[in-house]
Amino acid sequence: AMAGRLEPHLEALRRELRAPDPAVLSVLLALLAVAVTLLIWRFVQGRRSSRKAVLLLGLCDAGKTLLFARLLTGKYRDTQTSITDSSAVYRVSNNKSANVTLIDLPGHKSLRLQFLERFKAAARAIVFVVDSVAFQREVKDVAEFLYQVLIDSTVLKNAPALLIACNKQDVTMAKSAKLIQQQLEKELNTLRVTRSAAPTSLDGSATGGPAQLGKKGKDFDFSQLPMKVEFMECSARGSKGEEGDADFEGLEKWLAKIA
């Protein structure tokens, strides 16, 4: 008799176990979604934190090495064309615990891609230094190098922050950051159109097809890239020359932001 009276309750309990309360199920699914999101976030942050390098790129005589020295020491020094890389830890001035590794890479045409290949995977950010005075005659070479950087598969995948540092603004004939951006977008668009052959990776192997720079069917502009791109005017030499300070407060703030 007792078993008969309990049977309906046992059957109800079995039904509950087979078909859980929708509200409980919703909570469990929400918790699972949060846990998965946290795991993905930690994975992405871990990959980002493993990339601590800021690469200084650009043509020869753009001022990369002086910029490198000024950022680290604040002092002017005579420089010469680099044939190897130089690196040092740069500490953000208002936060000594925040730091990145600055790496100055050679700008000579026969060396620059070789060194980029070596360090590109570690890049959290790239500072592409442009000689604002010589820009008009060097624009095609500048665009060619920048194009090779931007279609690299590792750079596209990691999407490091990119700053185009328009250097030598202390010289009267220097071109503005706005004009440099407009001219580079025009030249990069031309390169994208005229490159019919499949590009090769930095080690010389085929990538399997042309990389798409920007949006198909639209003229190229930097907002189409997967990384954030900023243009900034600066002067590693400074308006007062060797005895004065460099003029790159904006660059220092940018480095502090990405550190």
C-alpha cells in the first residue's frame, strides 16, 4: 500500500530528472557561455602578452635609429646606416611596470625583409618611420616596402597596431601627415591593382594566391586593414637640433597606450 502511494511521486521525480526545468537549463547554458568566453579571452590575452616587441621599420635615413636612441635615452646622437638590429626595453614614463621591447631594424633594401621575417611574429606594434622631407621622391619605395609588410600573412593574422611616424617635421620642406597618408593610399592602391602575379612570403615561398589588400572593388584606404592605423608627425632631431629635445610626445603617448 505504501509503495502504491509513493509510486506517483517517484514517477514525477523520474520525469523531472529526464526533463530538467527550462529555467535551470537556461542558467546552465548561460554559465557555460560565460566560461567559454573567459577561456577565449584568456587565450587571446596570452597570445598578445607573448608579443612584446615594437618594430621600427622604414627606408634608410628615415631616422629610425635616432628615434630609437631618443626614446631610450632622451639624448641626441650621431647615427649611421644600420646593418643589423638593435633592441632594448622601453619603459612607459608614467608606469614603470609597463614596458615593450623596441627593435630597430635595418632599412636597406637587401636586408629589411630578412630582418622583418625574423621578428614579425613577436610584434605587438609596428612604427613605420617615413622621412617627411624626402617623401615626395621616395614615395614609391616607401609604398613598396609598406605593401610587403601589409600583405604578409603573419602581420595580417596578428594585426599589430601600426603607426606611420612622419619624421623630420622640424624641416621647413617636410610634408604633412595628411598628405603622406593620401599619397600612400594612392600608391598602395596602384600596387594592389598592378600586382597580377601571386606574391611570395618573406622566405620566398609562394603564398598560393594574391593577398587581398583592403576591400575588393573599392579604392584602398587604411581603414580597410585589420589593424588600427594611425599617422603622426614627429621629429627625432627636434626643432632646436642637437641641443634640444626631440618632438615626439604623441609617439610616447601611443607607446604608453599599446604597452
